[in-house]
Amino acid sequence: MESQMKPVTRTLCALLALAFTGLAADKKEKTSDPVAQLAAKLEPTRLVTYKKVGERELKLHVFEPAGFKPSDKRGCFITIHGGGWTGGEPKRMYPFAAHFQKLGWVGISVEYRLVKAGSGVTPFECVKDGRSAVRYVRAHAKELGIDPQRIVTSGGSAGGHVAAATAMFDGVDEAGEDTKVSSVPNAMVLLFPVIDTSTEGYGNAKCGKDWEKISPAHQVKPGLPPTITFHGTGDTTTPFKGAKLFHEAMLKVGNRSELVVNAGGRHGYLMFDRALYDETMEKTEKFLRELGLLATK
């Protein structure tokens, strides 16, 4: 009997060891995420409601720089979290907002509605919220201490899509909103964005039959803000070819576009490597300085 049990016991132990190894690996990856580690230590200066939808208040998580006064005219870096439009939270992007806070800007991480079954929320509502957020910031620039002509939108993954939407998709706006106030930023910084919502890209089923109306790669037009896009060639979630398509379309119509390519980079690559995160921020600063939006050192 004992000899029959030994192989079973060994197999069970091996399976358990494999399971614990997998759990340990998952835990290690989550705890080693440098952006998450930075975010855990950060808190916004204050929360500001930019929009009410029913009983829900959507907030701007505001990072005000040292010596800030409402009478200031600071640059504003608005960052939007990813999560496939269905998850994520503003805290994920706190390090990006705080980075610009240290440079003397007002940094803002945006809360927006998420797609949930039965909620009636689709990616179109996410787009509306992103556009509302920029409109609020521009309309309240004086009390927020912000220069309305130095507003940058940025975001990762689905947040990159919402960031791009602030400059595109005219007409996809909240009913009753004052569209005389522009939602178009002065520059965009897109991180591994959802940039193509066709069946070749990401989110086609979530966007539905009107997917093309909110597909950045399919809605490029002259006069869009200068844009820098960071994307990895190994990204199988938001395929790299979408970023290339968008970049080439931007150049073709005369818009300023830069595409920073990470060879082999998976989806979200710069969030998982501190050196790559730092490099991304350095290149973002350089881009904004070249545009005259960020003061030279």
C-alpha cells in the first residue's frame, strides 16, 4: 500500500510546488512593478469634481507643485489610466502626475466611468469623460492656476485612447456640455495606447458597430496636436502596427508625430522597468521643451 502511495504523493507535491512557484512569480512581478511602488507612496494635493453623472461624482486627482498659488499660470499634465476601459484606477498614474508636479506643473490623474455589464457604459462614455475633464480644466484654468494653452494629455493603453480622444472624435461629447470650450490639448503623450479599434487592433467588440468613430488610427486629420507615442514591437494586446499606422497617418497630413519604438517590448513595457520609465519621462520632457511648453533647464 505504501509503495502505491509514494508516486501519488510525489506527484501531488510536485503539483503543489509548481502552483506555489507560479503564485510566487505572480506576486514577485506585481511587487516589483516600479511604477506601482512609486504610486503607493504618493497622494494628491486635493480631489476636484469635474463632472456628475447621476449620483456619481467623477474626480480629478490634483498634484499641485511647491509654492503653488491659484493665481499661477502653470503647465498642466493630465494623465489617464488604462485597464481596457473596464478596470484600473487613477492611482496607477500618480507617478506621471507627480513627475510634472516636481517640474513646477500641475499634474492631474483622471477618474472616468468604466465599462461594466448592464451599466450602459461603453468606450464612448469613457471618451466623453476624457473630453469633459479637459474642458473642465480649461474652463476653470484661473482657479486651478493653469495656463489654458499649456495642457498636455497622456495615458496608457485604454487611457492612451481616452487621451487621444480629447483631440479627436468631435461630437462624441456629454449631452448639454458647453462644447465652445475646447477639449483639445496642446500636446499628447501616448503610452502603448489603444490606437486602432478595428478587428486588427484592440476593443472592436467593446466599441460595437460604430468602432471607427472612436478609432484614432482611422480619424487622423490635419491640425491635431503634436504627439509622441511610446510603443513596443512585442505588444500583442494593442498591436504595434496600429501605432505605426497612426504615426504614418499623422505625418501624411502634416501633423507633428514622434514614435518611440521599444524593440520587443510587451504591453505596458515601460511600467515594469524603472530604467525604461525614467527614459520615457526624459524623452517626454525633451519633446515638451522642443514645443516650448516646458521651460528649458
